[in-house]
Amino acid sequence: MAQAILQSIADGDKTAVQDCLKTYGGLVWSLARRMLRNSDDAEDAVQEIFVDIWKNAARFDPLQSSETSFVAMIARRRLIDRIRFSQRRISTDSLEDVLAEPVDRSDKMIQISLEAAEAAKALETLRPEQRQVLKLSIIQGMSHQEISDATGMPLGTVKTHARRGILQAREFLGLGDAESYTKEASV
């Protein structure tokens, strides 16, 4: 049945749209949440993606890919377009807009840069495995399970490296000792 969903949508079957939402909703939602980070943007994107799937269902060719791959491709393309559009919108501030903003914008940027440099120093003090796990988690946005799958480390080892790395980084940054962090995390 799963292989016939897109063909049914292309044929105008109204129930196939519901089948598509049930079958691929989780996949599309997880891609949107991972790539966009903001749940409101993700919800909007998911709606746009399913409209695209509905419009392009007739283009699906089972000889070229599976339905899952086709849906994921449409989702990924739409999400990348959305990210590019939002980045373009941010970078098109006019000179007048930038000059009219309060001076503290540059102060905030300097503060963020300094904090980022300190965080990078803290990461460099960690063991290579801890650094790898935290970079994959923070920079790539990967879950513990995804890191485990990508690195071949057992899931428990990934979690341990992440926790110990965060504790050591907090100590390096002077954000409290490991004991206070453990108490905060368990509350």
C-alpha cells in the first residue's frame, strides 16, 4: 500500500492525502525540526512541503526512487529554500537600517564573539571523543542516537562523553562546578 500513495494522490484519490500525512508526517516533521530549529517555522514548512508533495505526486517514478526518498527529497529542497530565503532576508538590511539601529547591536556581536571564542577554547580542553560528540551535537544538531549511528560508539558511551564534556567545559568557563550542574540537572 505504501508504494501506491503518491500514485493515488496523482489520480485524485482524496483518502490518499490522509494516508500520505500518516505515512510521511513523522519523516517530514523530523526533517523540518532538525533543519529549522523553530517549531513555528517547522509547522509552516511542513504544510508547504505536503502541498508540494501533492502538486508533484504525478512526477514520482518508482523506477528512480522509493516514495520515502521522493518525499524526503521534496522536503529537504523546500527546507533548504526556506533557510536560504531567511538568510537572504537577514543579509539585505539596508545601510540606513543598520545605522539606525542602536549602537548596542555591535556590542552584542562583540560579546557573542568573545563568548564563542571562550566556548571554542573550552572544547579544545576536552578529550577528542568528548569534543567529537559535543561538536556533532551542538554544531550538526545530531541526537545522541544519530551520533551513535554515525560514529559507531555505543549509545551509552555517547551520552557519557556528552555529559562529561559539558561538565568539564562548564568548569573551564567558570560556570560552576560539576556538582552544582548535577544537582541542577536532576531537579
